[in-house]
Amino acid sequence: MNIPVLTIDGPSGAGKGTVSRAVSRKLGWHYLDSGSIYRALAIAVLKQGLNLNDVAAIVELAGHIQLQFICEDDGLKVDLNGEDISAQLGMESTGNTASIIAAYPEVRAVLLQKQKDFKRAPGLVADGRDMGTVVFPDAEFKVFLTASAEERAKRRYKQLIEKGIDANLCQITSEIEARDRRDRERATAPLRPAEDAVCIDSSDLTIEQVIAQVMDFIRQSGSKTE
Ligand code: DC
């Protein structure tokens, strides 16, 4: 049975999460937030106090973590070895550590099957950096969603201020640029559009406009979603 997959790749802050969740709800498909798998491993690594250069220990840990993803009305709840880590998932330190350990090919290899297992009927929306290039290269629909670093930093800054968290726009911009560089320049599964992906730049678009473009793309591609 053909299970359709829509991959949405792109840099941090381009709106992938919001768009992927909305589109998966509209289509009634499952949703994979692959970044949260790397983030959960980063939390486990930090909890154990592992050295970020100790690849063997990180790989060993990656093979043993138990993750559970529970879709709730107000977002995704993630349990790591039975403990709710949702509150720590979105922290900047978690994202930066995730980006460092995600550069190790051995770590990516261990996490590959965990991601492939999300492909279940009636379909899957997979959000990440290498969904269309490595994890689901045969996906029927591929989107690469981007936005300028300045625009992504402004969005992140606004989110933090709205949550009452102190933030510095210059620092956020340079962290976003450093993360982009690390994700793009790594040797294994670097951040880049798949050759057959449609690219959407969300810098001057609202989230609703991006969602509408993705839905149009799926309808026009003559899907097996009817
Ligand atoms: O999408 P995110 O910000 O939650 O991802 C956090 C980090 O995890 C990101 O900087 C790089 C890594 N990542 C990855 O290498 N491959 C993916 N498919 C998803 C995330």
C-alpha cells in the first residue's frame, strides 16, 4: 500500500513546525517533528553530563533512549524514558546542543530507523533538515521552507518576549547564523533542498499564506489523498 509522505525541510525558525502541524491536521496524516528527536537526545546527553566530543558515549545513549510523542491540543508532549521533557525541548541551549550532536554521522545512523517508523497510514508529514534528502528520499511531496536569517531572528525574538523571557536580537541573530552554518556545512545529511523539492520563502508571507501554498501544491501534484 502506498503511504503518502510530505517532507518539509528548512532552517530553524522558517515556520516548519507550525506549517507541518497545520497541514498534517488538515490532511489527517501523522506528524514527525524530527528536530524533537535530536533535541530529546540533547537533553539526555546534558542530563548525563556527557562530553559533547564523546561520540561513542552519545551513540550508546542514542541507542537506549525511550521516546514517546503524544499529540495534545496545545502542542506536542514528549516523554524521555518516562519523564515529560516538553518544557526543556524548546530551550535555545537544547537546540544548540542538538545541532552539535546531529553533526555526527554515527548519531544520525542510530536515529534513522526511529524516524522511518513514523511512516504509517494514512500518511505522514515529516519536518526537519534531511527528510526529503535522506530519511524519506522517495516522498511524493517535498517542500523546502526558508526565510532570511534576520526575519527568523525577529520571529524568535518576538516569541521569547511574548513569553516574558529576556532576549537580545543581535545574540539570537548570530546564534541562528551559527546554527545554519553548522547544519549546512556538516558532511552527513547537510541542510539543503532535495532536487525535487518545491522551495517556499516565508520571509514576506504569513503562516496562513504558507499553509495555503503547501495545500495548493499537494492538490496540484495530483495526490493519492482523495
Ligand atoms: O528543527 P529544530 O530546531 O528542532 O532542530 C534542532 C537541531 O536538530 C537542528 O539545529 C539540527 C538538528 N536536526 C537535524 O540535524 N536533522 C533533522 N532532521 C532535524 C533536526
